Amino acid sequence: MPDLSEATPPSRYDRFRAIMDAAAGASTASYMSHPRFWTLPLPELRAFELYGIPMMRGGEGSPPAAKPSSCCHGSCDEHAAAASPGNGDNAGLIKGLRGQYPFDGTQFPPLPWGGKRVSEADIAFIAHWITDGCPGSDEDKLHAGAAQASAVTRALVTGDAPHALFTGPTNQLAHDSGGVRARKNVAYLSDEELRRLRAAIAQMKSLDAYPQDERSFAYWARIHANQCQHGWEQFLTWHRAYLYGFEKQLQDIDPTVTLPYWDWAADSANVKASLEDMGKVANDNGIVPAAYRCWIDEDGLRKLTDGGKVSAEALAALRGIIGKDFNSGARLFAAAKISYGAAPESDEAIKSVLGDINPLFDWKRWPGGNADLIFEAYPTPDDVERILEIESFFDFASGSRGNQFFGALETIHNLIHNFSGGKNPFSSIVPSEQPYGDMQDPGTTAFDPIFWGHHSNCDRLWAEWQRRNPSGGPDDPGDVLPPWNFTVADTASISRLGYEYMMAANMFVTNSAVPLQRFQSAAAPVHPKVVADHSHAEIRLHAVQYVTRPGFHIRAFLNTPGATVETPTRGNPNYVGMVSMFTGVCVGGPGHCDVPEPRTARFDLRPRPHKTPGNFRIDATDAVKRLKANGATSFSVNLVVLNTDGTPATDALKIDAVSLNFFDRFSRSRQ
């Protein structure tokens, strides 16, 4: 390990304040009469609570002990009032910087108020500092080690302690760095990612009373009603532009949110089992992903009780189904034995609360249909593979301007619209209601949030077809896609539109200010279906910095927490592979080879800065397959950094994060 004791970089306390000041910028926001609470004297900062929320200690932390005071009622000793910090990730400040509850807009906006968001790498740095007790400048000097880091940080740097699984949205890092964001399988979103998606949709829906407000959900739904393209070659291109615009509106609310995809083919066996269970002649008998279902909870019951429109008997019946979810609202009513139509005001109150509980639910969705039809046509993964093997774009998608017809993908797309919308089981009881679900009508389909997951999946399959057929495409690249100024050519590459498709991911954030000698992640569980059904896995090293030193190498392993330069690679089932980096000396003056600031000026046409950090992707498919065969369901990532002579490289690898990503066989587009 290099001797860093002679270096005198800013203390972690100084860096913390600098990060917060830079993010706050010119903001004059007040935090309970404190303009910038992070500038409080350190003892007061450690104890600071913002509206009752402890900002500098986590859930297991305790308040600072009472100490003698000065005549001015302040602590006599900067170090005397140290709190028990707990886990820094649970501190109010960290939740605020990450935009997590209650700083997600439900009670407070993200921190800092009136400023700009802090990068995830800097948030991780602050969390580590809080975990160590928020040490002051001279306190931190008592800790020898890499860049004056604490024992906790040093253990992470040396690979003796695991980096925790990042519980925030994995797209946070991509947003911070201006990188490509992932659209994931809706079935495998983390709780935090799903919560953020629902919150963004709910915020858009809250503006639906304003028909011309482009921030509203209904505004975007009406675009499909008036402008959608079907049955010819602009089917895929128009909908890609449509999804892009809607997604950008969501990202104005939360930049980490993307449109997840509903992999309906992967559900085929469960769909058919549901039809068998519920009866072949029924209609509301199919299933949709859990994210789109409905349920009742305690908050919902409280709203219904306070509203006074639902009878005590119905409330008791609803309480009896708490903890269960349902593929349609009709099935929830049936389970609670509530007679729909008998008490219209009560029905409407319940429907409204179901939408509040889950903004991804649509009452006018009754998935299913005649079993013979569904069994005959519902697509399986093999059916999708056969469609992707079609080489003609028009046969795959839909016909050209001069020879219009529904192509293979659009035909299956039509079936899923009909299946997910379904038939209204109450239309004979309440004749004024529409007889079919929103998804069955182009005029109403985009009012159902499942529409966006369905079309994200269609877009994903087109991206996979493009990967296989890079020279194929529509005939009209210069045509404009109304109502936007996009052309068909603008939709040709999903990476240029800023997204990719991914089944699932585990991410581990690092402190990019300190070089990693070895890296160890926590052993993080992977959903059993992801382990079973993925076709490709990779390790990504995010934002590898250029350092002024000779070249070096990085070996990657899975489930090998003690990996060192001595760990064998040949014949080792846990070995993934190696990547290499060459950097060299710096030819400029001080700061010339520092990590460049991102360029955001509109008219800055200079090329990409030479020392911009880069990413590595290491194919881990075979290693995961070997470990899966031995029963592994959790995976840790382990990195060893070596000099070119095979000795440990202790000052080489500075990165923002490491992730283990999984893809299914239709989500490997690299455009």
C-alpha cells in the first residue's frame, strides 16, 4: 500500500462542506432558519434535525451525549458531542440527497433545496463520512490510511470489507454522468425504482384537470388517440418517438425514472395456467405483472372511512383482503363480496382509492378472454424468436407506404392490447359503462399505464431486431413523425436517445476519490427467475478514471471474497475475465489530467475531453452459468488490480461504481 501520510488533501469534513456548497450554488433556501445547515459548528451539525428528521445519523444512531457548555451555550469541545452515527445510508441528509422518502416530493423536495442534485459518488462519500461519526478535520488526521480515510473506508479500499448493495435507483449514476439509462423488466424493478415510477406517474395524473398542460398524463394519452400510427412502416418509429417524449416528461419529475418493459411472452405459461384455473369461458381470467395490479391497504381504508361514502360492512370486507393483490378491480370486488353497482358512490370511492394506492392500476382493465383464442395466439418466447428471425423490416414490423399491412410484431402487439384490456364483466349491470377495457381502443389505450410497459416491450424487440439486422429499416428515413419534429432517422438508435434495455441489475457504489486496491461487493440476491431465464450477464466498471501511472490490469471474479493476485484463473469456475488500462504520465501542468468537468454549455462544440472516465464491460455469462449450476442464487463481484509485473497495483483504479447486469435473449441491443 502506498504511504499517503505525507499527502495533505482536504479533510473529508472540508470536502463534505465543499460538495454541499457547490450543490446549493446561489440558493438562499432556509432549513428551519439555518441558511446552510451543513455550515453549523460540527457538534450542532451532528445533532441537527430538520423537522424532526435526524440529518447526520442513521436508524441505529443515537443523539450526542450532553457535554459541558460554554458561556454562549455552545460546546466547549469540537469533538465532545460525537453522536452514535449508525448507518450513514439511513441518515436524513443521505435520503434527502438521493430523493428518497420523505424527500421525494411527498413531504419535502430533494436536497439541497433550490440547488442541483449531488452525484451518487459524492453521496456515497458523505454516507461513509457519516457512518464514521462525522469526524472533524483534525479528528480525521488521527486515521492513517488511503486519503485519510477511516477504518471503514480503508477496509473497503483494500477489499477487506464488502461494498453494500446500492438500494437507490441504478439509473442515478447514469443521470449524474450523462450516460445511457436502463429500461428494465417491470417484474424485477427494485422497491425504490417502482416507488419512484409510481410517484412520477401520480404527479403527472395530478395535472389531468388541465387539458393543455403537457406535464399531465392525460395530455400524453390523448396524443395516441389523435396521432397514433398503425398498420404501416411508421408503427415502430412513431411509437419510439412517443415513448421517448413521455419518458422525458417523467424524467423532468425524477431523472432516474425510465419506462420499464412488460415481457408478456415470458408470462405465457402463467397466463395459460390462470385461464385454466378461472374457467375457459370466463373473460376476466388472465394475469398482468404485479406492478400493475390493485390492492387495498391501511391508508386506503383510512381514506375510505374518512370519506364517509363506503358502508361499515364494505369496509370490514375490504379489511379482510388486505395483503392480497388482484389482476383487476372486478376480482378485488368479488374477493371482498362487494356487489358492484349496488352503491355507485361507494364504488367510485373505492375505485378512486385503488388508483391512489397504485397509480399504475387502471380500473378499466380486465385481462383475459376466451381460452381457446388465448391458447391459440398468446405469444411464447419461441414465437417471439421466430418473429425476430424475419429479415424483412416490413414483414417483421409493418408494410411500406405503398404496400401497407400489419407485420408479425404488430399483429402480436394487437393481441396483447385485446388481452390486457379484456371485457367489462359489469357492462350488463351498469350499461352506461364501456363494454371493453381501455387497452382495446386506440382512443383510450394510453390512459392505461400498462400501455407504456407493453409498447416499451415492442420497442425492445425492435431494438433486438436492429441488432441482428443493422442495415435493415423503413423506407422513409427523412419523414417527420407528427406531432413532433422527429424524423424516422432520429429514431434509428436507442443509445442516441439515451436508453438501453436490461433485465435486472445489482449496483455497488464506490468512493471515486480513493483508489481501490481490491474490490469486494456484498453477496446480493438475484431474483430466481432472472437467474433461471437470463441469457447474458456482464460486470460493468463505471467511470474508470485516467491516472498518471503505468498501465495496469483488472481481474474479475464472482463469489470470491478473498481474491488476490495469487488467486488462480485457469480452471477457476469463479473467474470472469480481465481488462487492461494504459494511462501514462501527464504532459500538462497542475490539474491538466484531473477528471474533467462535464460540458453542459449549449454551444460548446469541442470534442470529448481527453481524460473523460470510461467504462468497461466484462462478459460474465459463463461464470454465472457455472455458479448457477452449483446452486448459486446470490452473487458478489470481486476485483483484483495488478501492475504489469503481476504485483498488486495500489494506486491505479478509481471508479464510481461496479454493477452486475443481467439480460434476457431479447435485451442485448448494443446500438
